[in-house]
Amino acid sequence: MILDFSSNTDYLVALLPEGLLALAAFGILLADVFQRGDRPEPSGAWTAYAAIAGTLIAAAANLWLLLEVDAGPGLVAVDGFRLAANFILLSGTLLALLFAIDYQRRESMHVGEFYALLLLATVGMMVLVAAQDLLLIFLGLELMSIAVYILTGFNRTDPRSAEAGLKYFLVGAFASAFLLYGIALLYGVTGNTNIADVVDRVVTGSAEGEVMLLAGVLLLLIGFAYKVAAVPFHMWAPDAYEGAPTSVTGYMAVGVKTAAFVALLRVFSVQLAPAADFWTGIVWWLAMLTMIVPNLVALVQNNVKRMLAYSSVAHAGYLLVGVAAGTAFGRAAALFYLAVYTLMTLGAFAILSLVAGKGDRHMNLADFRGLGWRRPALGFGLLIFLLSLAGFPPTGGFVAKLYILRAAIDAGEVTLAVTLVLASLLSYYYYLRVVWKMYFEEGADHDVASSNGSFRLGAALCAAGVLLLGLLPGPVLRGFEWAGSDIVGGAAATTAIEAPRPDAPANPSAGGPAP
Amino acid sequence: MTEFFFFLFAAMAILSAIFMVTQANPVASVVYLVVTFFALSGLFVILDAHFIAAVQVIVYAGAIMVLFLFVIMLLNLGSGVPTDIRRGLARMLAGSVALALIVVLTRLVLGDPGSEALAPSALASVLEAKGAVRALAEPLFNRYLVAFEVTSVLLLVAVIGAVVLARRRAP
């Protein structure tokens, strides 16, 4: 099927996964009201299962788009890049849902609104990665952000959660203002919000208003830097991640970052590639700082949740190296990294949420003592995720870093590559410290609750995915290589690597096992 | 004639904006903000953007400012609010930043040939053909229909969030 967007109904097809996911969210909200009314009791378990079903259906629709649909230029792109990113986002959502069920029950937050908001946040992310128009980028970003602010403050009886929600909201609104101001400047100069048209003006660089164009691009970059939590725009991240309910922390660490990075890659590495001279230097410094600073701070964290928060900021730095590379392979490497990052980060936060126990009380390093012997499966899972986060073979984290390194060296960014390796070496200390506590120190005094079926399924999927991507990265990477070059409206697309067409069987099913 | 009204509304907007930030009493501040909004909508009329002028009055000067007033009165914010910037050095710094901003903006406005594009004539032909509402509605409901629909989902999320975060009983 070929869409030309001459009629608005074409958008119904192009945005089918997003639409189905939103419908699932509305259905959950509505049915929950009829069933529960305003009685103060938890929602039925079906709300979570309906959300999971909605995610799977959206993934199926996404696959259908990938195989059957081609589209011309419009407000949204229907290209491999977007659909591969959708698979990563949907896998992340699915895993987050599997992990959340237990946690929400334990903290008496098992309500339909939670699952509906989670799905709507994912809709925002998917709109963001699809957007070909600055207006839609802003709307997708806001839809995602507002839903995630609410999820961060969801446990409103807990002061930490409320504080984190408010802090995240204020900083996020500030960041949105940067982005919006950048968009306003670009619109003011070019009279258009379509990225491709804006880029034409940037490239031809007519003298009048050039300063405003550059200011607009710069403000846009700052807005994105806030969302991906790149140093020095990262101050909000550790507090927001630490205060948020742990079921949400994992989701926001992977989902928001994936969506913002894919949009960043689309706007800068593809559309603004002709103006690379202007922005590469800035991204270079962002990447440099984001690799070094959080790794240093994480060394002294005794709270594991906070340590993982800083680690997630550091991973944004490694991803920025892929952006700075600016090549099709750089984009493929970034997508691969995001897929691995989704699996390992969600897995680590999920196990943390189980160990932390009711009210998230046991999150210090000392609480992990002897975990590897008392709960072998749990300990082994955490071991895999931590080794992958650190970047040891044979895990996916190792392969992902290798691809980013290759992209950086191919693009001649040797300093960034060396810094990446050194920063990773630094990070070994704080990841392995947890492993040391788990296996070589004796007994913490609290009991870790047993997990339920959906948690075990999610953790097994994450661990299997991390190992699979580490041992057999080839097929998935080839899918992403195709996706990294199949982007609408990029001059860079001409440098594409030989890759299978969408109708070929090689399916860039992003998250390994999940969708 | 147009020039006279422009300077009238511009002076009104700037003066009431200055009064708004210098008032110690928040209620008086809000009232000055309403005056600013009215002056701005006057400026929109001069730019031939009648529809936006009307929306400005209805939405901002009407609905949003009433909400503001209600919140301020409910929170019972008195007039005894201490100023944020008290130390001499901080005052100097804030003042010089504001001054620099004024200088830069003035130079931009005076020196920018592109500002002619914003003269009233820019919209006149479109308005002649379609009228103010249609000129706005056509792109909104044709080209940007998707964006419009995404906005509706966004507002729904905001409503759900307000209910979730503010409801009285925990489940």
C-alpha cells in the first residue's frame, strides 16, 4: 500500500500503531471507571493484561506497516528508522508493564490510570520518532513528557515521589520552552515548520536572518539535550529517577531516552546533516562531558537506584558519540545500543525494585550483600544486566559499545572513541562493586520477596535478549543497518549500506525477543 | 491613525507589564497583567489578526486570568511577599542583564530589514480572500489535522494527570 497523504485518512493508516495503542488506553480508562467507579480499591488485574495486549497489537500493526506500507512526504514518516524505533519502544513498554504489575500491587497503586498513562506516554514517544514536522515533534515530546511527569509523581503519598514529579515537571517545562523558542525562531525565519523545508533554508543560508536560524537550531539542540539528560543539562535526572516509583524509573530511563535520541538522530544526523559543521562541535562536547561527569559521580553513590540513574546518564553520553559520528552506521549503532540499553536497564531496575521491598526501603549497596547465594536466579539476572551495562563480553552491552566505537572511528572521531573506552573502564568500578557485594560478602538482614510469574517472564526475556544480542548480534544489526539508512528526506541516505528491502525476511525486530 | 493606536497600545502594554512586576500585591499584579493582555489584543487588531485578538481576550484575559485570581485568593497570598533579589550585587547583575537584553532587542528591531515582512500588509491579502477565521481554520483542520488530534490526546493526558494527582482518597 502506498500513501501519499493527499487525504487526511492516510494518516489513520500511517499512524495505525499509535492509534491502536491510544484506543487501548482509552478502553482501559473507560472500562475501569464502569467497573470500579470511585471506590478506593485496586483495579482488576485485567487492566494490566489489556495494556499488554494493546502493546502487542500495536507491535503487530507496526510490523504490518513495515512490510506493506510505503509513503510519500507528509507530517509523519513511514520509514524503517521510525518503525525500528517503534519496536524498541514497544518492547520497552511491554517489559515495563510485565515488571510493573507486581510493584503496583505492592505499593497499592494498581489502578487503571497507571497503565493507561503508560500507554499514552508510549503514544507520545512513537509520535516523536515519526514526526517530520517541528510542530509534531513538539506535540509528541509534550505528550510523552506530561504523561511521564504524572507517572513520576504517581505515588503521591510518598514525598520523594511527589518531589521528583514536581522537579521533573519544572525542569521539563523549562526545557520545552527552549525547544519551542527554537521552533518559533526557525518558523519566524522560514515561514514553515516542515523540517525538510527549514533545512533547505539552513543550507542555502541566505544572509538575512542567518543568526536567527543558527539560534533556532541551537535552542532545538538544547531542548533535546535536556530530554536525553546530556551533561550539563542532566541535573534533573538523578533526582527524578531516584524519586519516581521504581516501576516508572526503568520505563522513563529507556523510553524517554530512546524516543528523544531517535528524534535527535532524525533531525540532526539526517535532516541537518548538510549543516553538520555547525552542530557537530556542540554534540562533540556534550558527548565528552556526558561520558566523563556522571561516571565520576556514580563512583561515590551508595544508593543503587541513584547509581543506576547516573549510569543511565552516562549511557546517553555513549549514544551521543553515535550522533556525533553522523553516519548511517552511526545511526544503526545507536539503534542497536538503544535496544540493548532498553533490555539491560529495565532488567536492572526491575530486580532493584524487587530487592528494595515495600516502600522502596532497601536500595543501598549493603542490602545486596549475599544476594547471589540467597537468591541465585535473581542474583544471576542482576549479574548479567550489570555486566552488560559495564560492557563485558559476551553480553549485548559489549557488542553495542563495539559498534558505537566502530562508528566513531569510521567517522574519524578518535578522541571520542578513546574517551568512551576510558569512561567504560571507570564505570567497571561501580558496577562490579554491586557484583562483589552480591557474591563475596555475607548476609543482608532483610528478606527479598518472591517474584510473580509476569516478573519472571519479563526478567527472563530481558536476560535472554541481552545474551542473544551479545552472542548473535548479526541479524539484528543488519536490520538496524537497513533502518539507519532507510530514512525519509536525508541526503545521508545516499551513503546507505547494501541492506535488505523491507519485504525481505530479515526483520529488524528490535528488542530481540520481545515483540 | 494606525500609528497613534499602535503607540497607545504599545505604551499601555509596556507600562502595565512594568507595573505588573513591580507591584507588591499579587492581586494588583494580576490585574495589571490583564491590562497587558488587552493591550496586546489591541496590537493584534492593528496587525489585522482579528480572530487572535478575540481569542486573546476570551482565553487569556478572561478564562486564564480569572483562574489566576482565584488561585491567588484561595492561597491567600498577602501583600507582604519579600522580594526575591535582595543583595546589592545580585541587583546589579539582574539589572545589567535586563539592560543588555533591551539594548540587543532594540538594535535588532531597528536594524533588521526583515521586520518589514511583519507589516500589516502581510496578512491583508489572505484576510481579503478568506476572512480571519477561515485563514486560521484551513491549515488547522487540513494540513495540521494530525497535530490537532495529537493535541487532543495531550489535553486528555493532562486532565487524567490532574485527577490522578489531586484526588483525595488513595486507592
